[in-house]
Amino acid sequence: VMCSYNAENGQPSCANDWLLNKVLRSWKPDALVSTDCGAVNNLKGPPVYAPDDESAAAWSLMNGTDLEMGDHLFNSLPAAIE
């Protein structure tokens, strides 16, 4: 499933725990969620305002996105863990 750029209930769909983990995975527990190009980078703007690449990538991953397409922000996840 590819998450969209828009927000649902004020949360971007690519970082929306309720939408991706509670709803989608209740229907299909093994669903793989992919972003569209730039969706993780967009988390650095409204309404999330992630301060850096590491935060945007971690926010997305922790809230249900599995695969990032287009950008390379998931490459910064090791730094987010540290």
C-alpha cells in the first residue's frame, strides 16, 4: 500500500499510527506500506515540523511506514537510534 501526501485527522498519512497500524493492519496484518517520493521529507514541514532528517525518518517508521521511495531519509535511521 502506498500512503498519500495528505493528512488524516491532522496526521500525515505516511506517519499516522491510527491509519497505518490500527486500521490498515487490522484488515491486513502483513501489509507493507510504502511512501511516495518526498513524503518523509514533507514531515519536516507542517503539521509535524520534524527538526531534521533523522526525526522525520524515525517518525515515519515508528508510525507505520515500512519503505521510503524517492528520498534517502531512511538512510539516517542509524543516527536516529544513537
